Amino acid sequence: MGSCAPFGSFIVSRNLLMALPVQFKGSRIAQTVLRWLGWSYRFDGLPTRQGVVVVYPHTSNWDFVIGILLKWAMGIEAHFWAKDTLFRVPLLGPWMRWLGGIPVYRQSSNGLVGDTIERIASSRERDEVLWLAVAPEGTRSLTPGWRTGFYQVALGAKVPVGVARFDWKSKCLDLTHFFEPTGDMERDFAHMAHLLDGVQAARPAQAGPVRALIKTPRTE
């Protein structure tokens, strides 16, 4: 589609300003459905075959429905985290995998971040496309900030982060900005906050601020 209005001026890594090499062919059926619903998107491809996309804001169940349609329309090989129990349900499990779901095993010794880094590394070895799409608030309810698992994955796997503006006011998803995480979380979160400034949620009162939620160690 590519019809969304441009927004702002941003700082993007020089090496990511070149033509994006990973291209996809989207579903015309999904594109048509989105037009009927009044939605459009901006997407020029991906900079690498593996990476992480943060999709913000996430305040409604409709975000998932529209998000899947956008995934199909753009043709992106995007995956998402979901509770492992969902994949044990007959019919639902295979459907979740078909949509791109990756089961989260809380009991894993590596933890979610470690397992995902290993999965990305395996995809890189096989030259497969694997981009993880994450709603960093972790819930549709109002939160004081973002969980940082996606950031730890990007750093550990040495992959870029894409910033997707999911704007319900203009009914537009913009995924044209990517950056290499520096390890300076405060700086990188400030950069993402700048990119996402002005975006409107389906339920604006439930959209939390773009800032990192840092877990503090427990004290006895």
C-alpha cells in the first residue's frame, strides 16, 4: 500500500539507510480486506533476515486481528511469543503455529530470552527469515513502561530492532525505521520514544509510556 503520511525526522544508522534487501510479496486478499477496513501501511522491506520488531501501542484485542492482516498484507515472516499452554489445545495449537506463534516455556533453563536468541542463531545458520514481533507492554492494560525482553534478545542475537507505529487515529502501520541497539538502554528507549511520538492507541487511556521497566533484585 505505502499510502500512510510520512512522520517526523529521525536518526537512523547510516548502514540501514540503504535499500532494504529482504523483500516480501504480500497477500492481495489481505490487502483488499484492509482497504475495506480503512487501514493502510508503509513498509519497504527488512534490513536483515533476522531481527526484532516492537509494535506499539497494544491496548485492544483488535490489535491482534488487524496485526495479523497487516502481516499477511505485507508478506512478513513475523513470529510472536505466546503461552505454551495455548499450543497444547487441539486445533488451537496448530493454528497458533500457522499464524507464527512461538511457545514460551517458562520452565526452560535458558529462559525466554536465551531460548529466543538460540532460535535466531539457528535461523541465521540456516539462512531462514525470523523476525520476532513483540508488544513490549506485555498486556492490553495500562502499564508504567515496557518489558525489556525484546531488547535483550536483540542485543544478545546481534540483530536490528524495527519500530512499528500502530496508529489507530490514521489507521496506519508504519514499519520503515530500524536501528542497531547500542547497549545504552536509556538512549535507545529515548530514540524509540521519539519515533513513536504522537501515535494513538485503539484505547488511548490504556497506552503506557515508552520507557524501560527495570526489575530490581529482591532483598531478604
